[in-house]
Amino acid sequence: MHNQNSAIPKLPRLAGAALRPLPLAPLSLALTALARNVLRRNPGLFARLGEYRTKSFFLDLTDLPFGLLLDVSGPRARVTARRSDAQADVRISGSLAAFLGMVHGAYDGDALFFSRDLAVSGDTAAALALRNAIDDAELDFAAEVAALSGPLRAPLARLTGLVERRSGVALHRVGASGTWQ
């Protein structure tokens, strides 16, 4: 785990602005496919959410021109990219790097909440259940994307490693082969 006192990388404002014209429908479809693949490969995530599986979660990505609405209540998960706020049971606000760092074990989730790098409103018990489910699953989003990328797997892995090294953003699980050590 990285030193919590080190600064969490920030996405340059220009990068966030460059993403503004991105069409959200294809992004939502791609993120939904990724979420369904993650849940298929990690079925314990549903069980770990328990009674909070019926809750909706809005990830307010403060350095991006959109947020993500997560809905795992139905038989199939859905992720919807939104340019505006969404009604949800839980709202978690923070930078993309803070979210990814928590998911990949680079940053301690409790420390991120206490330092206000991530802020929670709404059903905090549901937010804690989601964080615990993610911690238990030991997710690696780069590996999940690679699993869906077919013949582009090797070049995508090289690109992901390069972006991770240059940006400081945890795109792999900490300690995974060839990544954050």
C-alpha cells in the first residue's frame, strides 16, 4: 500500500475537459459490460453486499465531466455515465485516482474517507458494504478490461502499464505482476 501521506495524483484539467464531448451512451455500455464481467468473475460481490444489493450508488468523479450511477439491484448490473447528478441511495465523491487507488489497494479506504479525499452522503452503511465487497474481491480493473479485449490484450497491457507509471494512478491491483510494488 502506498504511503497515505503522499499526494493522490490529479487528472490534469485539460484531460477532464478533453473528455467533455465523449458520448456517454457508448461509455455506459462499455462500463456495464465491464461491471457484468467483474460480477461474473467475482460472484461473491453480490453476497458481500447483502441487504445493500438493492441500493444504488452514484460515484461523483470530481475531476471528470461525468459521474457513474451503479445499479446492481436487478438480475444484471448496470453502469450509467451521467453529466449531472443522479438520484441514488449513496453518493461517493472524489477523484478518479482516489477511487481507483482504493479499489486496487493502493490507498486505504478508511483513510481516504477520514482525509476527505472521498466523501460519502446518503446510506453510509451501504457505502461501507460496497467498500468491503470491493476489498474482499481484490479487483484489478486492468486485468478485467484485458479479459474482454481479445487480440488487443497485449498492446492494451503495455499501454496500461505505461499510463500507470507516468500518471501514478493505480490501474492494477497493488502487488499484481509487473505493477505497483
